[in-house]
Amino acid sequence: MIQPCQTPLPLKSGDLLRVIAPSGRLRERTALDRGIRIWRDRGYRVEVAEDVTQAWGYLAGSDVTRRDRLAAAWADPDCRGILCARGGYGGMRLLEDWQWKPSDRPKWLIGFSDITALLWSLDRAGFAGGVHGPLVTTLSDEPEWSCDRLFKLVTGAPLPPLQGDSWVSNVATGKLLPCNLTVATHLLGTLHQPDLAGTILAIEDVTEAPYRIDRLLTHWRLTGALHRVAGIAIGRFSQCDPPEGSSSFTVEEVLRDRLTDLQIPIVANLPFGHDGCNAALPVGVEAILDGNTGELKIV
């Protein structure tokens, strides 16, 4: 069984959550405000960092500013969860000279895409509570079942399995590590890479050409990292196919070529990732990947 060092208590109505922008700059406030309203309608108190709309180039403020936002939310004894405003790029920059400080009340950290850097770093430090799920700016685009799944997860309710398509049969049980493939690849070999041995790797990506997906997965193979995982759950690889008529493999052909010879269970077309339903997945908990039925189950 997976034994996280510190696990946050389930959220309840009235709990305080903080919205921060640890990565890319916000492009507009409308989607952010809609997402905040959804959390508040569920009974949570939501505070938004005063400088959440700050911009420094393509980043939501300088590294110092964004790191201070994260540190303040993590250190606040009244804050029960950290909601990331959007992805983009910049989360990895915060990890330089960064350490998660032990807390009597560890917190939920919710986001995906570029937020992978923070989620994996949190897991590497021995904290449960990371959720690979909708950002504040994407939450209002989620269907009702996906929103309900997120709130079930953070309140400790059981999660229904996700259904995909079996590519390689057999069954694997291990720690679930959801991620954006590009961001996770750049964490390999760093101090913030979780232990991959026996894990179920859940991957997604967006706007990466098939040859770049090939290059990322080949890097995983050459480092030996891919040969350590017990199973692979594949979400959505959106806007990744080549232009019509170009001389290229499709992204599915690349994924099958680089993964299906590993002789581990693989389930594809699961409903998480960009540009569509983004089912919330807990980071670092035990999961079962059933390559016979095409299901991903959270234990």
C-alpha cells in the first residue's frame, strides 16, 4: 500500500482556499471569476492573491513574486488548499532553491499542465494532496460529472473508475503519477523527480508535433525511466496531429510505437488533459490500471 508522509484532511464547507498564479500570466479575468464562483458555490471561502493579474513577460510576475505567493499560501495555517489559476509556463522556475516546509496541516494543491512541476515536487517531498485536475480558469468548461469528480476527490468520497481503450492487456497496481509529458520530461534527473519504480504513469500533452512526442518518449527510454513504470495511462494529446497531407506519423502511431513494446499494461483515450473533459486524478495514491477492461481505478 502507498503510505504518503503527510495527507491533508478532506475539505469541508467553509474551508479557506487561496488562488495563486505560479506559472503563466493571466490573459483575462472572465474564466478566473467563473471558476472562483464554482468553488464558492460549493461553500468554500476563496481568497485571490491581490497580484494574481501581475505580468512579467509571459510569466505571472517575477520568480520571487510567484514563489512568495506559493510560500505564503503553504505557510498560512488557515489555508486548506491552493488553487492554481492557470498553467502556461513558469512553475519549474519556482523549484530553484525551493523546499516544501513541513506543516502540521498539509494542503491540497490543484492544477495541471505546467502545474505538473509543483505536483511532482510535492510528491517527491513526501506530501499527498496534489490533484492533477482543472485549473480555476478551466473549471467552468468542465462537464458536470467532471466537476463533481473533483469535489468528490477533495472531500474524500470514492471516485468512480475512468474508462479508456485497452492497448496492452494485463493489470498493474502502483502509485499514480499524472503529468503533462513535456513538463515531466524536463524533471527527469532533477531533485524534484519522484521515484518512478512501480508507478502508473498518466500522461497528456497539447500542441506538440508527433516528432516532438517521439523525442520526449525516446528520452524517457534512453534514461531508463520508462522501463521502471508498471503501467501507462494515456489521456488526451490534443492539437498534436500533423497537418493534413504532411509526411508524418500521427501522434497515436508515435505513442503506440514508443510504448506498446514495454510489455506493461497500457490504457489510452482516458478523459483527462487539455481541450476536453479533464477528470481529476490524485497524485501519489494507489491505483489499478486494468489493461484487460480499459479501466483506471483509484484505490
